[in-house]
Amino acid sequence: MSTGVSAAGFGIGDTVEVYNTGTQGLVVRGPNACDGQIGGKFDGDRGVVLAGPVYCNSYNRWKIRWSDSLEGWSAEDWLRKVSITPSTKFSIGNRVKVNANGVNVRGDTPELAVLGSVNYGDQGTVIAGPFYGVPKGSSGFYYFWKIDYDTKTDGWTAENYLDKDSCTNECSSGQTRCNENYQQTCGNYDADSCTEWPSSTSGTGNDNCNDCSCSCGGYNTAEAAANGNCNDGEDDDCDGYTDGADSGCAGAQYIDGIDVSGWQHQAGDINWSQVYNEGYRFAFVKATQRDSYTNPYFKSDMDSGRNARLLVGAYHFGCPSYNPNQYCYGTSAEVEAQYFLDVAGNYLIQGYLRPVLDIDQPICDDFYNTGNCLGLRNWIDKWMDIIKTKNVTPILYTGPYCIRDCLGSSFAKKYDLWIARYGSSPCPFSSCDWDWAFWQYSETGTVPGINGYVDLDKFNGDMARLNTFLISGSNQPPNIPTSLSQRRSDNITVIPEGGTTPESTVVFKGTVNDPDGDNVRLEIELRQIGEAFTGTPTTETISGF
């Protein structure tokens, strides 16, 4: 029992965990230290110290924000400090840039209340950190760094959404670049991050500064007015890709597509014919989330999209972790896979795009921040394996940071990848050793035929390659026939039960149909050998035909 003088030695901002509570767990009280129970925690649960200690009812109590965002007071007797290895991703003075839109900027630690937000491309300088904690109003531990933003409110930002912003002298490797005045230049320039152009010089090099086109077709997206020579074996726009895979050459070998969910119906139905006429050739449609949500527009969008000649496929939003902000509650892979099959199974057949498992970055962060990336990999494999029993191999949707921080390249490369990354390329790093099939490059696209924003995607190849991502006939087992029909001209010889027929030949004609509307015409001829045919009743149904 506590004496009223804290012996725990906790500090504000420390990470603590529950221990030695057995099956009873640890009471969480609130909003004040002596108030009633508002929740409970069990051995291994972790949180960050916000305040304390307060002596109440014979115990020293500390205010903790737990990893699931619950805040309350708990007795120190069943808490212990956890040693956290500091992040080494950045150093004080590093220049950084934001790699996503709508990233929160937060106030002082450990409270980390939201002050504002920053967007993709915003830049700043690291002035403090790292701090390991749970942000207010959210769940999961993150490493935070305090950033002096160039044009936005200064504050703490989770490192998952920051990259080092370093420029290199491209001319040192014998290359030149075009500036916004169609002139070639040497100096510090990184297509993905640097905002200032050095003084221009004339000259020749890999770039033709007059036409903004790539030699392999399309146009250069990363440079203001430039020509990336896609066939020279160089990374002409600093995005980590070369030659045919160089995403700086938009339109060179990509097919445009979209992905939709119920959000795209908030202001009316989708005009799929108009979407097709605008040049979009494929679409993924959200079918399910966790083990209980079905997109009410799933079937109509799949059918209407296909009728408009787009290639369509279904995706499932995976919920392997408890994350209320994502409407996820930690469901098993087996349960979620079966739920997806129950809803989307009729679309896992020939002619549809292979299905997709969506693992969003916040879900990945949950596993990364709790040190359980193996658990995430196992969950994904289990879900995939269950879907594979239907003779289709799913695609994995995730982001480059999830691959780097938690999944690992060797794991990710087991699957065809649909990469979510809003920017000039799917790879935000100097290089990526994985390839991508689909790339979601915007969440704020506008497409005629759709009211409001829609996700925009590209397929890494031409239509011939895209067609290889369709479920083939060989992947789909035959359906069991369910009905039999006959034509008026299908004369039948009736043999009375127990009777005979003098006919030496009996011909049976009919059409067998399956649930998909496929049918086959049958004509069976029975020839008499030695004895007359005898009418015998049968109990067989057409499903056993």
C-alpha cells in the first residue's frame, strides 16, 4: 500500500505499462483522480504520463493517456516505466518536408493537442525532438518532432509523415535540368522537394528544354517545364525510377482509373458512361470493411461500371487493429475474409479485376507503434490465403511508409502492389526495391460523372498488361447446374413406371443452366442392346446431373 510519497519516479511524458494485475486488471478513474471507474487496463497495456501524482484513498495515482486514447487516473503500484529507444530518423537542424495532405500539427508535449495542419510539400526545420507519445484525440504511439514550418504554424508532427528534404547537385553526375524558363541549369535541385532554382546557364544535356515531353511519350510531371529522357538509363526527374518505370513521364505507359466507395454517392449517383468517355478504363469499388459493413452501392457500381466498359474489381478495407478513428475494432482475418467472400463472391469470377485487401497507413501505424509488425504480416497472409481458396490471388493496397516501417520489402513483394502515395511518384525515397502495379496518386481528383472528390489511380502498363490482372476462366471453378429446360421440339419418349418401350433408340434433349446464366445444350441417345428399356423412377436432382 502506498504511503503517500511516490516511489515510482515517473516523469511527465514517460511511457508506462501495466503489470502484475493478473486477471483483475487496473482500474482507470476519471475525470479526477478520486472519481469513479471509467475503464480498465490489463498487463502489457501502455500509455503516456500526463500528470500526477495525486494521493487519493491510500494510493498515488497518475493521469495516463492510454494507447487507445482513453485518459484517466491509475494507481502507480501496478505501473512501471518502459524504456523507449529514441528515433534517429532526424537530427536537430534537418530540413524536412511533409509527405501527405491534412497532417496534424500539435502543441506541446505530452498533451499534443491539434493546433493546425500541413499538406504535402510543406517544408520546415527540426527544432526539437524526438518525443514518443499518444496524440490527443487519436490512438497509437508515434515519434514526434517539433518543426519550425516555413509558412505554417510551428508545432509537433508525427515522423511517419515527414521526410528529409535534401537537395543534391545533379550536375556533379554530368546531368542538367530545365528550369521554369525553359533553360538548362546546374545546381541544387530535387524535383520532389526543392523550391528554389539556381541561376540558369545555357548548354546541352539529357534534356530538351523546348517541348516538356518525354522521349518515351507523355510529359514530364515533376519539373516545371522539362523533358525527361526516359530511355537513357537515368532517373531524369529524381523520383527513384528509370526508363520505362519512370513516373516522371506521365501518360507514357499508364492507364487511368479511379476507386470509389459510398462517399462518391453523397451528392448523387455516378455516371459511369461519362467516366469511361473521359478516358478512365478501370475502377476498384469498396465492397466491405471489418466484418459488418457493406458499401450499399457496391453491387450497383460494379454492374454499372462494367456495363460502361470499365474493368472493375472489389476491395476490402482491412481492420486488423483497434482504431476507432478508422471504424476498426480488431477483427480476425478469418472472419473478415469470409465476410468479404459473402458479399463480393459473385464478382470473383472471370472478367473482373482481382480483388484487393486495403491496409491503410493508420492501421499499419498501430502495429508499428506497438512493435507488432509480425502480427500485421501474419494477418495479411491469412486473409490472402483464404481468398486464394477461391482460385484468385488478391492485390495488396498499402503505402510506401507501411512497407518501409512494418511490412518490409521482401514481404510486400510477395503480392502485386497498389501503392497509395499522393505526390509526383509512388516512391518518396531515393529508391524503392519493390515494384507497383497500381498507384493511387490523389484523393482529391475531379472526374466528370462524379459529384465531389474521387481517388485517382494509374496502372503501370498498357491495356494488354492490365488485362492480365483480370480473373481468367481457368481460375474460376465451374458452377453446379441448377436448372433444366426443354424446347417444344424436344420430343421425349415416356416410359411408364415398370413398363417398357419397343423403341430401339431413345433420345433425350435439354438445356442445362447455371446461376450465371451459362448454359449447355445436351442431346443423349440411348441404344437398346438385347432388351427393351424399363421405366425406373429416379430420386436424383438436376444438381447431381
